[in-house]
Amino acid sequence: MIAEVLFEASVAYLHWARLQKELEVYQEFVANARQRSEGIGKSAAFGEIAAIDTVEAGIALQERLLQLEQTKVKLLKQKLEISTFLWLNNNVPVELQPGTVPEVGFLHDQVLEVQTEKGVKNAIFEGHPKLRALEAKLKALKVERRLKVNNLLPKIDLEYNFITPEPQLIDNFDTSNYKAGLNISFPLFLRKEGCELKLAEYKIEDVSLELELNRRQIENKVDGLTQELDSYVEQIRLTSEMVENYERLLNAEERKFSFGESSLFLINSRETKLIQARLKQTELFTKFLTTRAELYRSLGVIPDVEAEIQQ
């Protein structure tokens, strides 16, 4: 249950950090679009460029402002979701202050190591809570089966009583006067006891199969998540290279525009591609960390949060 709550809180925080990073990206390009629009407006006023370019620059600025406002709304909703995980010691809910922002540096500075996750997988069967619960249930059923086996044995009652005319007097007992008896009972057909034993064996077999099935399911899920992490590492590497190349293209297009050899349409197109690439990069980092959190949940372990932060 603790691992489940930590996973849900981690996913909510990662989405919050992702939206904060998107907000910073749009703020950066809104500033660029506003500066570009002002510069083009001055150039058009002096007759250096066509006046229609000011319309295109204004549209580009409006698009960036619209994207910025949409991200602000998403960020506000996500901040409210984060607040559901914040409580004081006396069960008093806490709301995030308006100026509170998440730490977003780790989305791009995170060391993408999957080998550590593979090492954790080796301990999958040692302390997984679900497997431990099934193992405890299996032990209890085996004890119950032993009880059912004992029910098949004959029941023997031995009786021994002193005989005395004055039982209220303890010194009046005579060991030579006694009554002894032996009672032996045994079911004739053993139908009820045999059925109960068979049912207990079926229960043991059922839980044993369930235990093995859960082991295989957990192992397969962990293997799948590990491979997914490997894939995200490669995707992030490719996306990072794309971001660098789009930045080169945009810088080159802006230089060509300053020499009169390009157009504002091409600059906006290059800039849009760069924004998409940077947002995709942030999305992949978020998915990588979300999958990593899901791996911990599948393993049923609680990560060392302080060690993760220091790393």
C-alpha cells in the first residue's frame, strides 16, 4: 500500500514538473516572438520590409500566447491534484501556495541508468509483499491439511476414576477401588473426513498455482518495464540530437533573415519544430521516470528517496 501511494504521488509530481517545464519553454518563445514582432514592426515602419510581415509576426506571437495560457490552466489543475498528497501530522490537508513550483532540472539532468534497476530485479522473490502473503496462506493451508489428516485417525479416550463412598473427603480415596475404561471410536466410511482432506489438498494446489502464476507475472512485468526503460534511453538520446539540430536550423534561418535571404514564415516554421522537439524531450524524460516508478511498484519495494535526491 505504501508503494502504491508513493507511485501515485510520484506520477502526479512528474506531470506537474513536466507542465512547469512546458510553461518555461512557452515563456521563452513568447519572449522571442514578442521581440521579433517589435523588431519587424520597426523595420516595416522604416519601409525596410513589407508591412504584411508584421501581421505574420503578430499571429506567431498570438499562437505562443495561446499555448502559454493553455499550459497555465493545465498546470493549475495539476497543482490541485498534487495537494491531495500533502497532509500535516494531525491529518490536516495542505494546499500549495501560488508561487510554489516543482524542481524541473532533474527532467533533463537525470542520469539515465537502467543497470541499477536490473540489479534490483534480482531480489524480486525475496521480499515481495504479494508473494509473501501467498506463501503465508500456503503455510496455513498445509497446517490445515495436517489437521484433516489427524481426523482420519481413530479417537481413543482413556478414563480412570477412583471409587469412594465419601468423595468430599480427600483422605478417603482408596487406590485399590477404581473404575477404568478405554473408548475407541473410528468412522466407518470416512466419507466426510476424506472429502475434507481432499478439499484441503485442492486448496493447497490452487494457492501453489496462484503463487507460481504471480511470480511469473511479476517477473514478466519487470522484464517488460526494464526493456521499456532501455527504449526510452535511446529515444531520449535521439530527441536530444534532434533538439540540437533544430536549434542550429533556427539560428541559421535567423541569420539568413537578417541578410534578407529568408522569410518570417521559415523562421516560424523552424521555431515550431524546435518547440515540438523540446516538448517531446521533456515528455520522454517524464515517461522514463514514470516507468521507473512503476518498476519499483511492481517490485513491491520502497525506494530510498533521500538517496535518489542526492543522486
